[in-house]
Amino acid sequence: MEEYLGVAEEEGISGKEIAAALSIVMAVSGCRVRAQFKEARARIHQKGRLSQGTVSDE
């Protein structure tokens, strides 16, 4: 990570720009985890192992 930040600094990329990019990456990653959870939950429901309402979608 330090190497990337060094290159970014050499290229004139500001700390604010880096923070914005990191925020986007973290948001996308979080949505991916949520989507994987929902997919796993749907598979469990299909197999009848989880009664409705036990695990929240939110």
C-alpha cells in the first residue's frame, strides 16, 4: 500500500482524491459481501433449513 501511495504522491494525486477512491472501493466491497450473504440465505431458504423471519434482510 505504501508503494502505491508513494506513486500517487509522485503523480500529484491529492489525499482527498485517494480518500474518495478508498471510500468507493470500501462501499463496493461492502455491497458485494451483502449480496453474497443474501445469495447464501436464499439457498438456505430453498433447502428449507431456515424459517422465514429468522434472519433479517436489512
